[in-house]
Amino acid sequence: MGLFKQLFDDATSSIKDAMEQRKNEIQESINQRKQELQDNLNQRKQELQERMGLRKEEARNSFSSNRPTASSEIKTDYGVIKNGVLEIEEGITELKDASLASYKSLKKVVFPSSLTSLETHVFEDNTQLETLDFRKVTKLEYIPDAFVFGDNNIKEFIIPYGVKHVGSASICNIESSHPLDVYVPATVKEFEPFVGYHSVTFHFFTPDVDIEWLIDDAKQFYVLEKDYFKYERQLRQYGGDVPLGHMTDRFAAMYYYLMEAPEEEQEQEEETQTKAETTVSDNTTTEKAQSADEEQIKFSPRIEALIKSAFRDGVLTKKEKEIIIKRAVAEGEDADEFELLLSSRIADDGIKEEE
């Protein structure tokens, strides 16, 4: 009996030792992987800092003798800067490295719907730059590293729907305390670090971003209510103490076009249009079809999505109306004509306007 107990105790001890050894090996492997990732990140930060220093010095030397100055109109390869605004010409598909660097008068850039590619340092030391308007853009999939580099006045970066990957320090201001709100659409799957150059507030319209490398740069995370617990688990996993909040329905409605592609609404619109055309083709119902078309005016799927979201609670705020009209103008609608049609829709649906 004593021998059996001794053998049993020895076997149990061996199993425990083996399990403990395996546990230690796994933990050691995890720690090693974490250290490798951290070393890679530190190396990338150092390389980026060195690159930024070199680029800044090159820019100073290159433009010191022939730097563009403020004027009412400045000609560039992509269009004319008028009173600080550059509307890049339709048909242009890519912006080259440092192609718009150091235009001191540049305050706002409107990108064309044809844009598909960006290179690094497109904007560099554009100290007055405030607004990047991507509302027409739907074909761009990648925002490169240091897309905007150096001193600037950008406080809001709305990443266009369709972008899947955002590079490191894509909006990089030398001043580390420079505030920045970043709006991340549902299409983004990968987001590289901002490497400590911002006090960034992130607004995620996607559940898919890994925030491990964003925690050090974040002042606040805001997410959709349905994604709240997923991001809360990430913060617990990575040990972050960044405040996490969820966006209100009204706030999310203002940026509805960042949440979902309007494919379903596009199909519904096409079905409605097909039915209307079939009805119009019948001579006996032509007048009724035309009357129905006049009563229910339809816009593009994105505009309809914005209207639907803004009308959801029965009240249309001034900000929501402004966003809808801006979107319509960006799609080529006449502002006055569209506002008249929108007012008709507001009245027909019994929506109250905020005074």
C-alpha cells in the first residue's frame, strides 16, 4: 500500500512539474512575442522621428529661397488655390510625394471623386491647413504614413468610406499636444500608431480596429453602442486607462455615411425606379405616375440615408440640415434648389426644424 501511494505521488508530482514547465514555456513565448512587438514599435517610432527631422530640414532648405507666398490665386499641378481653397480637379487619381508641400496660404483642400492613391508627405509644413474634405471620395483604400507632416491647424480628420488601412502618423503635427478628432469609417480594418504626436479623440464607426497601438496616443475613444463591450474588452486586455464612451444616436446620424455602404438602399431605389418606368410606359397611367414622382422626390442613396437618419427622431437640427445640404452640393445638386426640395420633404413628413 505504501509503495503504491509512493508511486502515485511520484506520478502526480511529475505531471504537475510537466504542466508547470509547459505553462512557463507558453508564458515565456508570450512575453517574448510582446517584447518583439514592442521593440519593433520602438524602432519604428525612432525611424519615423529621424525621418521627420530630415524631411523638415530638407523642406526648409528646399523652399527657403522660393517659397510660395499668400495671394488670391496660386497655380498648382492639381488646380488653383483661390483664397486659401484648393479644389483638386476631377480626373486626377493620385497625389505625389510632397506635391503640395509648403503652400502657406492653403487652408482647405477638396479631393475629387476620381482619387484612388496618395503618397507620403503630400502636405508638409502647410502651417495654415485646416480642412481636408474627402466627401466625394469613394475609391481610396489606403491613407499612407505621414500623409500630412509638420505644423498644421487640422483639428478634424474624417477618413472617407472605403479606406481599409491607415498608416502610421498619417496626420502628423510636430506639436505633441495638438488636439485632433479622427472619424474612422466601417471599412477600416487596420490602423497603425500615431506614435505620440497627438492628443487624439477617436470616433469608431467600425468594430474591427485593434486599438493596442493607439492607446498611448488617445485622449478618448468613442464607439457605437453596439460595439461598446468589444472595445471595453480590448482596453482591459491591453491595460489601457483611456476613457471609453458611446456615440449618441443623434451624433451617429450626423456621420451616418461612415457607418454602412448604401448598397441595400441603392437596390431599393433601382427597384422603385424600374417600377416607375414600367408604370410610365403604360399610357393609361402616365399622369398618375408623374404625380407620384412629384410627390416623392428621391435623391442619391447617401443623401437618402442622411435624411432618414436625421428624420428618425422627428426633429431636424441646424447641424443635421447643414450636413445634408453639404452632401447634396458635393454630389452636384444646386444648393438653393435642393434646399427647396428638402423643405418640401420636411413638410410632407411632418418633421420639426430646430429654431
